[in-house]
Amino acid sequence: MGYRLENKEIDLSRLRKVTFLPSQKAGDVYRYKNYVLRIFKDGEKIIDEKTARYLTDISTDRIILPKKLLFYNNAFKGYAMKLVSQRGAGKRIITTPKDDFISCVEYLERDVETLSQKKVLLNDINPGYALYNGELYLVNPVNYSTLASGDYFTLEQLNRFQLHLLLTELIVNDLKKSKYNSATINYFRELLNLRDNDERSSSYLREVMRGQDNLKELVKKLI
């Protein structure tokens, strides 16, 4: 039978394989119309079919979820997801204007709220699965899970915490690329870790960056 996307047969030989820039590679990726097809490789950790199917019914902007499922001879082998432009993927978070960066964070926070309402736990949202092109995307839901029960407020707090950890690591990685010394990087990491658990990352960053044009200017002020 070969590959099919839901009920539509797909000939991979007619598709263009694309390089996906997030640093942590996951499967093979092909361009298909307005999607990219993510095809699992043997031995890699994958999302289970039930969770992937559940995520196809959830609408998000920056946390990229499966839209359609891909099968090979009836075995679950991947999914189609939104095509994210990689143009501008060399941009740096620490030099992004403050309002633009905080807007990126707010988009992710809205997605976190949506997924928390749907009882989705965002496990392992690490920098290797993030793409920044002037907008910030999370592109691999391999470790996301669904909860049968639980308190929405507690789940959202946990998901917000995971997001804040991700933002911290992305910023720290940018500082390392800019050759800041370890003392400066550790100080900045500790500053970001002072956020209260019930405070949104966007609100905390806006307060911390008050009077500064971007994160790089904030670092200069601190050192």
C-alpha cells in the first residue's frame, strides 16, 4: 500500500526532502503542499498514535502540532505539520527588540493556556526542538502527553514553568554564542530563575527589561 496521509496516498519520491534547522534532529522531513511531513526513523523516540491523533484537533499558533497522520501499510509512521519558514533562522534572541521578543513569549503563553485546557502536558520542550526566525516556534511534540484528570491551574503552572525553563536556556545559549563569560551567564540565569511560579514569563521579562531595548542591553547594564 505504501505511504498515505490519512486516506490520501503519498509518493515520497516526488517530494523534496528539506533540512529542518532546529538543532535536535528528528526523523526525515519532506515538503508537501503547505505542510511538512515528519517521518519517523527506526529506533528514535516517537509520539504515540493516540496522542498524535488527539493533538490534531487542537489549534495553536507557535507550538506546532500534528495536523494529519501519516501511515505506511497501516502502521503509524509520522505526521503532517504546519510549514514554518526558516528564513531568518539565524536571528538572535538577545538582539531582538524587547517588544518583539515579549510578543513571541505571549504567543507561546496563549498556546500553553490552550493546551493546558485540553489537559496536555508539555514534557521536554528543549532548545533542540525550538526554531527562532524572528518568531519563536516549538516544533516537536514527541514527549507531550495527555492527562485523564487533574487540576487545570496546576497543569498550566507546570506548563508555564516548562516554558520559562526553555526561554532561559534559549537566552543562555545565545549569551554563550556571544562569548560572555560563565560568571555573567550564571548571574543572568539566576536572574531569570527569580520569576514567581504564578507570574507569566512575559510579565517578568517586561519588568526585568524595563528601560532596555533588548536582552543584550540588559546584560550590559548588569555587568
